Amino acid sequence: MLRSGPARSLARSTIHRTTSPGTRKISNLIPCPPKTLTPRVEGLKRPSSLALTAYRPLSTSLQRLATATPPFDEPDKKELQHERSVAKEELETHPEEVSTDSSVHQLFHEQGTAEVEKDEDMLAGVYSDLKVIKETFALNEVPREALFIGMAGLLPYAATSLSTVYLAWDINHASLEGQGFLLSGESAEILLHIIEPLQMGYGAVIISFLGAIHWGLEWAKFGGTHGYRRYAIGVVAPAVAWPTLLLPIEYALIAQFAAFSFLYFADARAVVRGWAPPWYSTYRFVLTFVVGASIVVSLIGRGQIADKISRLPGPGDRLKQLRESQVAALEEEERERRARVVAADEEEEDEEEDGDEE
């Protein structure tokens, strides 16, 4: 096909405008086919630039792509439909969210909303602690029978402790006013000496019972069999409890308080090891807490009247008195024997004197 000079110039200028410099560089690297000369046609004047242009497929493809795709800023049909649907919607008014103070956007809160100051609860920590204590003392997992019997077993301790406090107060009142509120000072002291051994004896019984529980768990094979390690708890408990009866009341109560604390530690370790039910440690904590508080109350009550009452003789004092009485009885018997011997000697001497006179 023959082209005129102006047509070829127009095509070349179009290609150079639509292709980028990088594209022209790539197209220059593509080998071009050899140029062929067209035959001369007589009667036509050939222009000076009569020659076929090189065939460049990459430039042609890029030109077609640029003319076929729509511009980048032309909206899509879906976008147009979405804009039409949004344009039909009515805007909702919210007068309560409009700020009347300032049109400047706030930094720390949303514009148009009032900042609500939160009241800090100063007792939040106290409420949290009370909640923990309530959950601890709830004892929901403890069997009802064990819970009721255990709480009933605390009544003697509570009764003796409260009685000790009241009698101590009555003795103080009698020493100040000359007469007690309900009882005389002597009667209150006698009752106090009766209550003291009851509290010590009951404590020794409870400590022995707590040790015997581990023997029952071993026989029931709860958590397996552990032999002497579990039996030792039941042996040590009464071995520590009963000798406290030989001590004065203050030392006896302190020793029993230590024994209850040791048994609670042993029971808690048994629960961790799987030797006792999971609820047993909480159950024992509640019982030990009440017993320990009762012992402390009794010690405080006795401390208020330590110099106003006579100390009740304990088993040790009774043993000492028994030994002294035995020694005194032996001395008296020895004196009587010597007196009899002396009397017998005197009689013999008198008889000898009478015989000599005859």
C-alpha cells in the first residue's frame, strides 16, 4: 500500500505522543524487519521521505490499550447507583449532640457529648475483701451433716470463752464496787476455776479427734494408701494434746492453739496431696478460726484478772502436793516409830529398876 508523505508524518507523530519514553526504549530494542522499497509509479511524484515505517508491535498494543480503557477518574456504574441511593436518603437530626459551647473539636472526648465524671468508689477494695470472705465462709461444697455437726462442736468453745470474759468482768466489778453485778467475787472465781479445766479438756478431745480423721481416711483408702505417713498425724495429735492438761491454764491454752494451727496446716497439705476431699481445707479453716478466736478471748479475759484471783491448782500442782503429803506421811510414820521405840526402851528400863529394888 502506498502512503503519501503527510499521512506517514501524522501516524508517526501520533505514535510518539501516546507512547512513553520507556516504551520507546523497549521498542528500539526489538529487532525490526528489513526495509523494502516500493516500486516507482510513473506519473506520481515521490516525496523525499517516501519510505515504509518499521513494524513495532509493542507500541501498537500500548496505543490500543490507552485508547480502549476508560479514564481513571470516570465513575463506575455500581458507584453511580450507590451514590443515587445515598442521595435519596434523608439525614437524621440529633440536636442533643450539638455543642453550644464551642465549635472547636475537643481533644479528649467526642464533640457534642458531655464528659461524665465517674465517681470513684473509695470502698471498692473493702467490698472486694468482704466478697472474698463471704465466698470463703459460704461452705457450699461441704456436706450438710458435717457442716452442722462441726458448727455444733464449736458451741462449747464459744460458751466457755464468753463465760470466762463475763466472770472476769464480774470479778473486776466486785473488786471495784465491793459486790459483783450478778455474782459475788468469790462465786465468780469458783465458777471460773470450774470452767477452765472444761475448756482445756474439751480442746484435748477435739485435737485427738482431728488426728483420728486421718486414720479413717487411710482405712477408706481415700487418695490411696500411705501407711505410716498418714497414721503419724493421728498419733502426734493426742500425744501433744493430753500433756497440756498438766500445764497451767495460760500455757495450756497457748499450747492447744499451736496444736490446732499445726493440724490445720497438716490438713491443708493433705488436701493438696489428694489425701482428703477438696472442701476439707476450707471447712477446717473456718473451724480453726473460731476455735483460735475463742482461745484468744479466754486469754484476754484471764489477763484482766491475773492479779485478783488465786491460781487453780493444776495436775502438776496436785502431783506435787501428793508427793509432799507422802513425804510428810513418811516423816510422821518415822516419828511415831521412833516414839514407840523410845517408849519401849523406857518401859524396859523401868522394869529393870523395879527388879533391882525387889
